[in-house]
Amino acid sequence: MDLSLQNNNKVITENTIDNIFRMMTERFANDINSSEELISYLGGNGYEKNLLEEVDKLNDNDNPLKDIIKNITFSVGPEPEHTYGFKRNINKKTFTREELEILIDDIVSNTERKWVIVTYGGTIKKLRSPFNERVCIWGLANKNKKGEWNKDAIRIMVIYDIIRKNPQNFDIVSKNASGIGYEELQITHINKVFKELKLIKPLPLYINGQPTNVLVNGSEKVPGHKKADFALTNNGEPVFWISYKHGNYMDRDNNVIPKVPFQQYGELRTLYSKKLNDDMRNSVNQIFDKFFIEVSKELSSIGKQFIYKNKTLDQLNDLYNNFPDNIYSDKDGTAEVRSKFKSVIKKVKGNKYTVLFIPDGFNGYSILDYDAEKYNNVKLFVLKSIYGIDFGETKDYGEENVNIILQTAKEVNIKPVMNDKQDVIGIDISPDNQGHIMYNGEIPKENDEMLLYTPVLNIRHTKASYFVYKNIIIMSCRLFIFPYGNLPKAAIKIGVEIDL
């Protein structure tokens, strides 16, 4: 059920909240009928009438909650997914009411979609930007044995008060529609602008002012899990492929933001499972050989219980039957890994195996040492992780050999390219001045501002995942090519730099 509040530019006073529900626009399908229903969606938890009574007294001088309401803060939640493209300080994880209202106003003023979104599904409620970025979270209202409101009840009162004063700024939904991601918002925006420009026939495409030698008049999502997130099309046929990274590259003072806003370039399990030529496979094996030796050394320094060397299949089964209880911190986690380990044993074939258990919280990385100006297989491996597994195998661009990496937190800029006679001769697409583009074959260098985007080999604890390489079984892990600037502070550098 989608719910949206609009005031049709009418003035809404504090005591006429029910008028909101008669001021709907045609933009959404709305069926919210009362202030109590709204409070319920915000997390009222059965206290709707009581909360409404409290809201009506918010501005009373003798309100005993006045100081609490004034000082209440909103958390952005654990591990913010993205850097915001608005006034938000990227290092700031909590907001006062005043700061939250400033942020909402900034979002509404600077995006084509003039509203923020409250998602009410589940016990944790979220406020999100039009690009699905999490702005803040809160839980359900409750009272303690003394009859005192919990902090989430106070937050609900504040959110409700903000909504009723500016309902035109809000959409309310159970959850964001499945499959709607940041790239789909860009696709919708691009197609909308193309339609407004009446691009009946395809026009030459320019990216950031540079010609591309392709003609476009549309955009579509690339299906499946490919390196390309979406493509620009010529009469429905994909001709220009884009890997989209949501988030700002620069801050408003034109400094590279110290936290890379996207997670990874590629997952090694995916890269390694793809078809590689013999030379490339040999180079990847050499990288892994060195890396897992260093990981083993690091685990040995932490504790002997994390490494079991040269075990036969019978010994692996014995390890399963007598699974150590000192590897993971909780019994449920140990049981989950033990179950996964059994399934791995059934799949492996060979003589002897070394088993590495990646402990809770472990996160390590090694620098992939390459000369950015020279071509070798380490560099090729990195480029495949960035642009797609087909990079270097073909001169043709495609969903696994993308034209560009597009990074931006806002809808792309689209404008017609004009000649001297003011005839439209092309269409230019570019990020805003806080965005960034990398073109196929470009690679971050360590001696320039893209140091933070330098790819590194990363291994981290993920309880339910594993990786089998040659005769090494690595339990509770995921392996990535990560941008250096998105490693957690606790990540440790493992061994020496890997070069070939």
C-alpha cells in the first residue's frame, strides 16, 4: 500500500492534521484515512491515541517532554550504505530535529522527485531519500513500568510533527518495490528526459563532452548479475554499457571524499569461476598462492584453532564430527559453519586439504602491486574486476566489458549538443560536479587523487560463505577486489604487496 501526503499548497495548522488526508494529489494511490493510521504506520505500536495527545502538547511551555523532544537525535543506522549528495556531513551519524528538517528540505529542493520516503514495513522504520539512501531509522513506541515513553516514541512524535507541517515532502510505503535500485532511477530519469527532448531518432552520444561514436535514444536495465548495470540503447538495442556506482566522488569543496561510497569492484569467487585463458588462470593462481600463504601466517598469529593443514578426506570428516567450539564466539554461528563445512566436504576431491577458518570480525587486505603505465597480468586481473570479465578478451564493449564506470549520487545531467546554427546534433550525459567517470581501461593510480580508489585484494569474515582454491578450503569468508578507501578501519594489511 503506497501512501502519500500532499497539501496542494494550502496552509496546514498544527490542529488540522486530518485535513491532510483530504489533500491528496494524483501522484500516488493513497488510502490513509486518519492521523491515528499515520501514527500506526510510523510505529505507534498500540499507543496511537496517547501519542497524538502528546503531539498536540508539543509546543506547550509546561510540557514535561519539551527538553527531551528538543534534544532527541535520529541515527542514520548501522553502516550507512551511501554517501549523501546533500548537505549531510558524511562523518555525521546522528541528527537533531533541526538538522533532519534541513536535510529533508535540501533533498526536496535538489532532486527531481520532490519528496522523501518513509518505509513502515517491519519493526524498524526508515526515512529514505528518492535514491533509496537511508536518512535515519527509529523503532516502535513503548512505555516502561513507570509510564515513561521510550526514545523511539519521542522520535515518532517528531517525525509525525514534521510530516503534518509539510506533507507534500513525504511518500509513505511499506517498503521500496523489489528490484527498484539506483540504476533504475537513473534509467527512469534518462528515458524521461529523452522523451521530453523528443528523441524520436537516435542521436550521437557524448559523455562529459567527449564523443563516443554511438547513437542513442533510450536506456534499459541489463538483466542478471553482470558488470553493466544498465545500457544506453539505439531503438531498443544496447550500444553503450555502464557500471553504476551510487555516491559522490567529490565533496562540495572539490575534495575527494575520504570514504569510497561503493563496496567493491568485483567478487573473486565470481571472477575465478568465469572462463579464463590459461595464461590468465596461471596469473590468478599465482596471486592467490601468495595471498593465502600470507593469510595463513596471519591466522597462525591469532590462534592455532583457525588452521588445519594437510588433512585427508577422512580427517576432514573427523574434523566435522569433532568440530572445535573455540573458533566462533556464538553457538549458533558455530553450528552454521559446521553445517556448511559438511556440504563442502561432500564436494571436494583430492588427496589432502588445508582448512582455514576466518574468525569473527576478521578483515584483511593485500596491495596488488602493478605499474599503472605498463600492461601485465596483475593489471589485467584488476581491470577485469573493474570493467568485466571480458576485458582484454575482445575489442567490443558489452555487459562484461563496460564502456564507463559512472559514479554519482544524483540524477545525471542530460543536455542537447548544439552546432553553430543551434541545431541539435547530439546528446551529452555527465555526472554533476561531485560525480566522476572512469573510461574503459583506466585504472586508479597510487600517485594521484584516486589513491582511495586503488584496488586491493580483500578477505573478510562472512559466516555462511566459503571459498575452495586448489587444496585450500577457506570457511566463513568472502573475497573481493575492494577500493582501498572503503576498507573498514579495523582492516589489517596482510603480508607483502602482491606482484608478478
